Amino acid sequence: MQNDPELNGKYLGTISQDFVKVADALKEASYQIRKAGFDYPVFVLCKDVQPIGQLLFDQRQQGTAWNYFASFLDEFLQRGLVTGREDFEKAYKDPDEFCCLFVVDEQFTNFLFIPYPED
């Protein structure tokens, strides 16, 4: 589970532009998810509605290129999207410093860790 170069070249521009707008809210959501007892928050990005997680930001209402959904590792395990808990946990970065994004697009689906902007 590493940042994929194909993802960086094709998507990182629009993801970065969006991320600046929603980073503080995602960081707070990550904290709240962990505070509620759910480990390994994951934020799903997609252009269309999809069944993973709970909608946080609708692209039409937020003026973003992506919709954002809040989820966590256990949902990914239950849905069979992640098969190895240990491998995921090893690859997962500090949630206070990095946001774990799961990018879902027509022809590409992958995890991406992007650092939160420094204060």
C-alpha cells in the first residue's frame, strides 16, 4: 500500500486543490473517528456516489472536484477491499500528520497518504 506514481501523475493536481479546502475538516473528522473507538480512518474520494462510508462533502455543495466519504479500516475489511489487516496497519501513516485517502475513479482505485498542511 504505497503512493502509486500513476495516481500522482493523473490525480494529484485535483486532489491537492480539493485537499486544501477540506484538510482541516478531514483532520477533525479523523480525530472524531478515532475518539469514537474506530481505528485507521480512511476518506474515500470519488466523483459519483458510492456505498463506502458516510458522505462528508458533496462536490456540488462544497465546490470541490471530488465527493468525500468518511470510513475506517473495519469497513474495508468487511467489504473485502482490504484483505490483510496487518499489512494495512504497517503501511498506515500517523493519522495526526497524514490523511489516508482511498481514491475511486472509473479506471483507477488506490490508497493515497497526503500530509495535512502545517499550521
